[in-house]
Amino acid sequence: MSPIGFAVLTVSDQASLDAEADRSGPAIEKILQEQGQNFASNARLIVPDNVSKIQNAVLNWARQDDIDWIITTGGTGFGVRDLTPEAIKPLLEREASGLVHLLLSTSLKHTPLAALSRPVAGTIGNTLVVTLPGSVKAVKENMQALLGAGLVEHAIDLVKGGKGQRVHAELAKSSGETPRHEHAAPKPRSTLSHDPSAPGAVYRINTGGPLPVGADTVIMVEDTHLVSTIIDEASPFNGEEKEIETLAQIPAGENVRSAGSDVRKGDLVLQKGEIIRSSGGEVGTLAFVGRKEVEVYKKPVVAILSTGNEIIDLQVPKPHSGDGWGGIFDTNRPSLQAALEGMGYEVVDLGVVPDELSLITYATNFMHSHLRANSIDAHVSAIQRGLDTAHILLTTGGTSMGPTDLLKPVIERHFSGTVHFGRVTIKPGKPTTFATIPAPSGGGSKPVFALPGNPASALVTFHIFVVPALRRLGGWPEESVQLPRVRVQVRFIFCGLSYSGDADQSSSVV
Ligand SMILES: Nc1nc2c(c(=O)[nH]1)N[C@H]1C(S)=C(S)[C@@H](COP(=O)(O)OP(=O)(O)OC[C@H]3O[C@@H](n4cnc5c(N)ncnc54)[C@H](O)[C@@H]3O)O[C@H]1N2
Ligand code: MOO
């Protein structure tokens, strides 16, 4: 077999200016030259940390017949100028994650900092490409791992269409450093853990499966190579692995999780009062420890009502019979319903109630008071339905100072409710109203939030006032009910001046 032609690319801003600074490139050449006749150095280059320069060099070499293996050194770390993986990865036609794993696991044995290395490996055509770190020490460790098991020769043989027999034969002759194991008797998984394993035997297990008694480490299947299979029609193990090679050196305990390593008996996994969120973690934790049921607070059922003559229910469109004005679509109920259901609350839809028909069309005092009475009835029956079916009521519109703003009077006079506040000093949201209505049976009272009709105000006040109340009703702990407070910097352009200010401090024109 002809020698493996290799090319070494040093990626370093510094070495591209001063070749003397390159120590890892020559180190790679030296290591391969020491391998004797098996390797031939056919190209060598230094480029700065520049994606297109790296890519040009690698692609040119990958096209050359005399280059089987391209080794880069440098630019694989976390530094902002480290771009080698970004340059090489898009060029790879087939990635070799096993080699990446080998490089990382090798380096990690020497330093935890190796976790910040980002090697890539794979093939372009029939050329193998491997990216090594820039440090000479790491280069030596990685090269030893790649050459130690005859891996690279094997890989290149296969990439070039060979069957890898030569390498297998040589490995077989070797001193036994490369482990090769017989499957003493592959067992069905269910009996594995009860069968003491013979020394040197390997068993196949699935991720999460119990270790066979006597085994102390697990090698990933991609770090093994199947050598032969059991061929025996009469055997229940017909077609199972008979003999495999292990391609990585792994310490005892690798990929093994001992019982209790995540949760020990007696550990507290969830505390009373903790919130079970829809992101799933808490439910997963409960299931993980086998807890089928826990006692929780019931989420409040929320009734929503829109008020206003001009408000048209999108689901029940009808022509507006008033003064020729077509009215406006109800925005508040759909947006509140979406917000509530998104948070997992059950919603009772109380629809839209009129507050009063147009005074221009119905100008007589008689008609006016008659329609007003109808509007009050509509409010009363909708609110009553809400009280009967929900734990909390949300209304929008009719909260400010107009003669048709019926909510506060209806709550006080028809339901003997108490308005706790009817104005707040925020904008949007000034007329936000909070009241309670006593339950007829005398058992407590139900909260009512009458939010402003303006859709932006309704939604803002929903999040600021209603969401914390819903959380309290749903049993959330005191410290978690409020929305998080964040410090923001406001920036906008006003009359050509850029204006910026800290939300908590006085603002300034800049
Ligand atoms: N004399 C005063 N007038 C107003 C004051 C005030 O302090 N003194 N406050 C203003 C503020 S601030 C707001 S906000 C509004 C709130 O009024 P209401 O809660 O009574 O709401 P409406 O008058 O019914 O509607 C306001 C606006 O929003 C539209 N609207 C109402 N409901 C809906 C809905 N479901 N979907 C889409 N749009 C809706 C409505 O057509 C109005 O245009 O009062 C100021 N006035
Ligand atoms: O203060 Mo209002 O709710 O216009 O926005």
C-alpha cells in the first residue's frame, strides 16, 4: 500500500505573519514522519483565522490525488477569532462524529478546558479532514489517539474504497493494546443484569438498560467495530455480534449512572406551594419519582364580558341599526380569551351587552330611559351568569365617567357589591375598577375587574392587575404572583430630538 499523503494547515493570525511562531504544524509533521514509511508529507501552509482562506486551502488539497488526510491545527477554541470549525464544517460531505468524540475524550482526560474545544472531522470526497487544537501539547495527545488504534489508516483505507482488511490484520497481530472481544454469549436484555459477565466479554445493552453483573463501563456503539457475527441457525443468538473491536480507550465507570446519582431516597424534589408550570419540568419530575397524584389548587374559572352599543361580536355579525355608523368589532373578549386560555384558564364567555342605544336616533326621554332600563337588565343578567358559573369576572368598557358607564352602579346597586377602587394613576388604564360581590349564600365574595374599554388599556391592565389576582386565586405563593419588574431605558425620537431616559430616573434630551 502506498503511503498516506497528508497536508498540514496551521490556522493562526500570528503564525501567518511570522512562520517561526508556528509550533503545532511542525509538531504534526514530526509525529507523522516518525511513523516511518506509512505517511508522506505532501503539503504545508499557514493561513490567518479567515474562513475563506481556510476553505480555499482545504478544498484545493481535497482535490489533489496525493493528499489523503488534511490536518488543521488552531482556531477551534471559543475565542472570537476561532473560526476553523465554521470554515470546515460546511465543506464536509460526511461528518465523523466518532473522531470528534475521540479527540474530545482524549483531551478531556488531560484538562477540563478541552470542553471548550470545538473540533470537527469528516470527509470531502475521499480525503479525511481532522481539525486539531492549536496547542502543541493537545496536538500530540490527539495525534497519539488518532494513530494509536490504527484508526486513521483504517479510515483512509475505507474512504478510498478498501475493506480495511490490512488494518484488521495488523491490529490482530499487535500486542493486544487494541482491545478485541468475543461475545461469550449475547443474552436477551431482560436477563443481562442477572448474568455475571466473563472477563473480557462484551454485552450489548440499550441506553438506560441495567449493567450486566460484573461489568463496570459502557462504550458507545459508534466507538466499536463489528468484526464477526454468530452464524448458527440453531442458536437463539443467530445474527448477534460475536466479536467486536473497541476503537476508544474508556475508563471504568464511563457512561454509567449509579442508582441514586440523580435523586436519592429522601431527596425533596418539589416543595409544597411550588408552581407546576406548563413548561413541563415539574410534571416530569413527579412522574420520574413515580408520583401519580398530587393535591393542587383549582385554577379559577374566568367569565369575560364586553360592554358597549357599538361593539359587534365577530362571531355573530349583524348590521348596526343605530345612526348609520357601522360600529367596531369586539377586540377585548377575543384577546382576553386568548391570553387566559394560553395561561390554562377555563373561560366562560358572557358575550357583549349594550350600554345604551344612540341618543341621536332615539331622542325622546321616554325611549332613552326605556332603553337604559334594557341595558341595565342586560348587564345584570350577564353578571349574574358570570357569578353563577365562574370564580372571577372580567368586564371591559363602561368604566369611566359617561352616563352610559353602567358597571359601577350595577355592581353596587344590583349586587350590593363594593367598589374597592375605581381609578388608578396609570396610563393606559386610568379607569380600572376592582369590586367584590358577596355570594348569595354568604360564603365569601367574588372578585370583579371592570377594565377600561380601550383595547390597549384592557390588555395592559389585564396583565398588571388581573394576572396576579388569578395567580393568587390559583394558590401561587405570594412572592411569585406579581409580574417581574425590569429596568428599561426608553428611547424615542420627538420633534427631531432623540430622547432617552431610564425608567426609574429623570429623563434627558440627548
Ligand atoms: N370624562 C372622562 N372621560 C374619560 C376618562 C376620564 O377620566 N374622564 N377616561 C378615559 C380613559 S383613560 C379611558 S381608557 C376610557 C375608558 O372608558 P370606558 O372603560 O368607559 O370604555 P368605553 O368608553 O366603553 O370605550 C372606550 C373605547 O374603547 C372602545 N372599546 C370598548 N370596548 C371595546 C371592545 N370590546 N373591543 C374594541 N374596542 C372597544 C370603545 O369603542 C371606545 O372607543 O375613557 C376615557 N374617557
Ligand atoms: O388611561 Mo385610558 O385606559 O385611555 O388609556
